[in-house]
Amino acid sequence: MVKETIDFVRAHYESEKFIPLHEPYFAGKEKDYLNECIDTTFVSSVGKFVDKFEEDIARFTGANYAIATVNGTAALHIALQLAGVLQEDEVITQSLTFIATCNAISYIGAHPIFVDVDQATMGLSPEKLKHFLTNEAIMINGQCVNKSTKRIIKAVVPMHTFGMPINLDDLKTVCDSYNIKIVEDAAESLGSYQNNKHTGTKGLFGTLSFNGNKTITTGGGGMIITNDEALAKKAKHITTTAKIPHRWDFNHDQVGYNYRMPNINAALGCAQLENLPEILKNKRDLALKYNVFFNDKPARFVTEPENTTANYWLNAIVLDNALERDEFLTATNNAGVMTRPIWKLMSGLPMFQKAQKGNLENSIWLEERVINIPSSVKR
């Protein structure tokens, strides 16, 4: 199967050279917009492209408001803070995620709790969340309190793994019953929908990433999306150093962050977003080809869950065990076809080993078997 996969990938990309996992795709007005930034000298945090990129993202996702940031981690940090998470509070998330999810929780001084994922979505399981809260939490004065630690559980951060939307409707039902805010880590899921609603728009906040390997890129960058006008204004304020607007005076009314996306990055994003429908179609076509190819192979291709539309940011396959995974990774990378395993569980990393966790059987099962395969847009 490994040789067949290598041959299939090379044939698709029509290349005998090194094939990356996911490279950026530039086919529009990127150079024109970047040159405009240089010609006008608006290359930093002030300029028309920042505002335009926010407006375009809000329109595309269906969110009422969007606030651009320097990266997705910064977006998640601010979203958690504005969701009311304080130092020593607790935030439930999944152990099967990229490190940025837990880093953002840690920046606040809060404590992550790890709940298992569903195998089908690779994202936080509503059923496992309900089981954890039923057994480990109690409501006191309208707040969800952890029975063992006595700390308040303020938020839940689900992650839409590789662009596969999770079951947000059921998750929201559970969270609402415990007065817990949802902050969606939608870093990987621009262009993904559950029941025709874009990921990141069902919780209090959603956050996006535009890193160089994402579906569209600004080089580095992120976005907070929300339907709450007051919180959107606060997000924009504290991500621009909490400076009170004035023609010349420097006055700040709280501790803020220098998290505003530069105009030159937003210019790249505006051009990229114009080609997003084409990009999503290209990636869906590749996913369909992969699905057919792996249909009679000893590996399962990961497809979008029921009632969802995935962006297929990173295509993934599931092998039978860790040994087969490692053999596949070795052979493909030796042949110049870049593949990668799914992340190590956060609960296994030294800084999070003492964190409370539920039964992570699905997370462990996926960690041992999932591999990402080349997913770039075909030029």
C-alpha cells in the first residue's frame, strides 16, 4: 500500500520532487496588494486591508464581528480572557489537539482538563463531556465547580481537528446546562460547516488561524469571530494595547496586548480570501480522489461527519496500529513524500501530565493510528 500511495500522490501533483504536506497557494492579487502596502507605507497595524480582511472574514463565516490578530494562539488567548476565564479557573478541552490550544489556556494561568474525543470527528465528545460533568462537577450559585479541585470550570474549548466539524449542537446543550462558555478553536476549519453554520459561530467566540500551512494564509495571523458586539469592541480594544483613540495623546485604560494584525499580512489575506472558493473546491476534489483510492486499501480515509461540510485542510488516514503507522511514515518520508503523525496527546507532555483527565481511550487510539498525507492545492 505504501508504494501505491507514493505513486498516487506523485501522479496527482505531477512531480518527482519533494512533495510537502501543505504549501501555500498564491494565484490571485497577493503581489498587487502587498505592493500597495509598500507604496503607501502602511505596512504595520494601521491600514485599510486590516479592516477589509475583518469585514470579509465576518461575511464569509456569517459571524457578526471579526477581529484580526497576529496569530491564532493570540486570538484564543484573548477569546478565553473575554469569556471570563481567570487565573486558577479551569477550562475543559481535548488532549488530542495542537499545543496552541493548551498554551492559550496556560497564558491566563488557568488549568486544562482533558476530556476524550469522538473517533469519527477527532474532536471533543459531547457524550464524554456530559459524563465528566455529571460525575465530577456540581453547580453552586450558578457556577460549575469541580468537586475535587473546588475550582470553577469556566469554559470548554473544542477543536475542529484538520477541519472536521464536531457536533457543536449537542456540545452546546451540555455546556448550557452547566453555564459553561464555549470558545471554539476553529484554527484549522475555515470553510467548514455543521448543519450549514460555519465553525466558530456557535460558541461565544471562535478563533481562526492563517499560518503559512493553513487553507489560506497571511504568513502569520489569526482572527476572533463573535456575534456579541460589546465583546467584539473589547477584543479590538485590548488587542491594540488598550489605547484610547486620540489624534496624538497616548492614553491606555487597562493592560492590553500588541496583538493587532499588521496591514501587510491582512493584504495577503484579502487576496487569499478572494480565491477561497476555488481552493476549497480543489481540496474537496483531492479528498474525493483519496477516498476512492483508499477504499480497497488497509487504511481508512477520514471523511466528513454526517451533517457537516469539511474543508479537508489536512487529509488523514487511519492505520491498524502504531507499528504500521511508523512504517508508513518512514517509507513515505524516505521517498520524499511528506507525511506526519497526529499530535502527541497534551496529557502526555511534561507541563500537563498532572492535569485532570477523563478516560481518553479514543484519543489514545487515534494517536497511535492517524497520519496526515499531502493536502496542498494542485497548481
